[in-house]
Amino acid sequence: MAGRIRVASFEGKMVYITGGSSGIGLATARLLVREGADVVIFARGRERLEAALAEMEKERRREGQRLAWKQLDVTDHQQVVRVMEEAVREFGAPDILINCAGRAYPNYFENITYEQFDETMKVHAYGAWNTVSTLYPRMKVRGGYIVNTSSVLGFMGIFGYTDYAASKFAVVGFSEALRGEARRHGIGVSVLCPPDTDTPGFAVENLTKPPETRAISEGGGLLRPEEVAEALLRGMRRGSFIIGPGSAGMLYRVKRFFPWLVDLFSERAIRKAARGKSG
Ligand SMILES: NC(=O)c1ccc[n+]([C@@H]2O[C@H](COP(=O)([O-])OP(=O)(O)OC[C@H]3O[C@@H](n4cnc5c(N)ncnc54)[C@H](OP(=O)(O)O)[C@@H]3O)[C@@H](O)[C@H]2O)c1
């Protein structure tokens, strides 16, 4: 489609990935290394960053390919500015920025504290804002690509995810508005909306999931993080705005054109789960 910015090749591109030490972020980092990109990953925990780098090294395509990690908490604006400026000095500005840091603690609305809501917004909405606003002036110089990770919960609010859906809708809104502006500078913007994906983060998510939430996602299948990473690269090659791996693309269209179908399906699953609880 006209006006779309696409990534023709990943070879030799400098890619920054937040949340690159685990799950979808790590699978994306490994795939990009295999494609010949230089990749720097960012996350809080040092041990997982070191282990992730060892995984990335196995995919190395050439000598001189730059693979590295930096410790970063995306919720801390001042830290993001400091660490990203350090990274730009060390590795150069990114051609591609992928914001993948995140987590989910689903629960009934009345069990979600203000502190949890605050942290959820900080990781997803402020996290994306913090890295993009810091790196955007650098990326404007020669163009590039930005991917923010949302979720299917970024276009449909589902039982058990009041804080998470609010933050992931914010990521979609931010990305959509940014896409129009960034195009003028040769920067493409996509939003990755994965469905349930088998990652360490998903295992944690399952610990607090209410039965109604389980009933809704039951039968929806579980993607491998590698499948999400492949869809992500395909989406950047096409310059798509919404990148919906697996069933997410179809869910996006159903929600958009037949929202009542989603409500009907959710209502049924919630009633079934309630019968299970009382029986
Ligand atoms: N898995 C799914 O089913 C699914 C579905 C839809 C969307 N998503 C989204 O996809 C993204 C990746 O999820 P995942 O399942 O791959 O999770 P994961 O396996 O738990 O990986 C999350 C990554 O984010 C990092 N992270 C978390 N909080 C951070 C912070 N404040 N600052 C910097 N890094 C932080 C983690 O490292 P540290 O903890 O060491 O910082 C880790 O590298 C998230 O945005 C998630 O919401 C996942």
C-alpha cells in the first residue's frame, strides 16, 4: 500500500529490544541475529540478560555483529534517558526499536490495587513513551522503524484484565497517533498484538487468572514465541500497522466488524465458568 514504510532487510541494522531477555523479546532477538542484525537487549534482571546473550550468540551470522545487553527499568524515565544515551554512544542510534517489556497479573477488578494499576500503566504505556521519546530525535535523522508491543487486549477488553487492557489500549492509541507523525521522518510504526503465547511471562500470568478468564481463552490455542517473532518480522517487512500473529489478525477483524459476537462468546464462557464454580 502507498505511503507504507517497510523494512526491506534486517542485515546490518542496529536493533534495540526492551524486554529482550525472555519470551517474545528474546525469540525476536534470536531471529534478528540470524537475519544478520546487530542487537542490543534491555531488561532489569542481569542473570536473564546474560543467559539471553548466550542464546543470541548461538545465532551469530558474522564476526563483528554487535550483540549486547544493558540493564534498564523502562518505567523509570530518568534511567531510560541515561541508559539509552549511553547505548547510543556505544552502539549508535537504533534503526529499529522494539518495545517488548511487559507483564500481566490478571485478577478480578476489586482485587487489583491502585499500585498494580499504576505499575501496569508504567511498564506498558509510560515504558513505550519513555524509550520512544528518548530515541525519536536520533531516529529522525535517518529514519527507521518502531514496534510497540500491545496484545489482543489492546483492542478488546476481556474479563480479568482491567489494568492490563487499559495499558495495552493506550499503547495502540499512542502508536496509531505516532505512526502518522513519524512517517514524515521516514520512521515506520507498528503495534504487535500477540494472542496467548507460551513464555515465562505467560506462566506467571496463569497464576492469578480467574476461572472466567480461563474459560474465555480456552480453546484459543497457544503460540510459540518463535511464531510471534516470525510474524513480527513479516509485519515489519510489509509495514503493517497492527501485527496480529496467529488468531489475533482474525480476532481484530471480528472485534471491529462484529463486536456483538465477541460479547456473546465472552458472556457464554463467563456463565459456564460461574456454573463450574457453584457446581
Ligand atoms: N505471552 C503472552 O501470552 C502475551 C500475549 C500478548 C502480549 N504479550 C506482551 O508481550 C510482551 C512480552 O511478554 P512475554 O510473555 O514474552 O513476557 P516475559 O517472558 O515475562 O518477558 C518479559 C520481558 O520484559 C522484561 N521486563 C519486564 N518489566 C520490565 C521493566 N519494568 N523494564 C524493563 N524490562 C522489563 C523482562 O525482564 P526483567 O523482568 O528482568 O526486567 C523480560 O525480558 C509483553 O509486553 C506482554 O504484555 C504477551
